Amino acid sequence: MLAQRTERATLGAQADRVLQVLAQMPQFASYASAREVAERAGVNVSTVVRTAQQLEFEGWSDLKKALRAEYLNSLVTTSPERPMSTDAAAQMLRQDAANLATASSAANIAAIKSVADAINAARRIIVITTGSGAGPAQVLSYLASIYGYDIHIAAGPATSQAVSVSQMDERDCLIVINVWRLTRALRGLTRLGRERGATIAVLTDLHSSPLNAYADHVVITPIEGINATPSLTAMVAVVHAILAQLESSGARSSVGRIEQAWETLDLMDDQP
């Protein structure tokens, strides 16, 4: 439907960004507000409305209804060779596959490499996040520490996080992981890290996130699920991509020493 209408319209660069979001995130587009679409596309709300009108709809609400009908129809479309399951589990796996494909853009790969370089160059790395961002943050902090990096999650209330960030300087790297809604505390802590001179790396799902203004490096990661709950699969995959880049550099590998320590302490209940 979008492809057919796009052929009849003359669209600018910002409208193309809106269309990219609608095409790559059909389930999200079927229920999102114009503001939410604008945030994902990195444009303003009026651009979303104007894009809908250029596609011969009255406005965003009219376009959203058409997108929802097309999305729901796609869920029941079957192939004689391989029926498309409408089970929630199957839908979620398909959505995660789409999110991973989107996260694998050339711009993201370049940004991931830059984040890894910043971590390599840093004296110390602090990770801050809120809510469900704690999952990817824990994976990054734990595995990077095994590789030999001085990396820690600044956990606890914002007052405690502020202590860690306020002690940073230009030799350090602050990694900010934001999933879905942005809290005032996370925005303030990111600004504080910028003021302290630390290198700032932001992992977010929003092209227009206010955090990006403070960042040296930004990785945009889709978090679309099949309902209102975000999916962290692509975000965790980006974290593993950063870790893979760190491991391939071999700059601070300490895996052997750590495994030896585990053996010495007899921590593992391995079966013979």
C-alpha cells in the first residue's frame, strides 16, 4: 500500500525517514501516535502529518487506520508452502528477526566499532540505565570486565549514580542505555558526564532522543515488540556486537586469568 502511494507522491528526505519507520515497524505504526512516529523517525510531528497528506490521506489517524488494517491482514495471510503462524511466540520471533535486520545497518556497524574503540581507549567505563535497560547493561558490564576492562554499572538511586558520574573525566567513557521512555534522571546524568569531559556512547531506540545531543557515538536499536512491551533482543545483540569487537582487538584480554581463578577456587560444578 505504501509503495503504491509513494510512487504517486513527491517526497522529501524527512518524509522518506517517516516512510522507513512505517515500513520497518508495521506493528508499531499500526497503533503509534504521530508524536511517537516522529520520535522514531527523528522528525517533528507536522512532518508525519504532512507525509500522510502527501500520500493522499486526511492525516496521520487516517493513515494509521490503513496501516493497521494492512498489518492485521498480514497476520492471517498464509502460504500454501509454509503457513504463517499467528501464535504470539512465532510473531515475536519474526519481529525480533526484523529488529535485528534493522539494527545491522551500515551506520550502526560503524557506530558500534566507534563505541568499542572508545571503550578500548578509556581508563574506566561507567554504564548507566533505567528500567529494563538493566538487562543489556548487565551483559555488557559483566562480559567486558572478563575481557579485562574496568567497567561498572552505576546502580541504585540517581543520587548514587551521580556520585559515579561526577568522578569521571576526559579519560573515561560513559555508556548510556535508554529503552523506551527517557527519565529526567538519565538525561541529567548524561549531561553531567558530558560536562565532566567523558566520552559519551548512547544506545537508544530513538533517532531524536535528547541524549543524542550529548553523545559522541549513538547506536539506534529498534525495540518493537508485538504489543506495548518493548523487545530487548536487538539491544542485547548490539551489546554482543560491541563485545565481539572488543574481544577481536585482544587489547585487554584477561579471560585466561579469570578462568584459572575460577578453577583455583573450585567454583564450577562441572561433571566429569
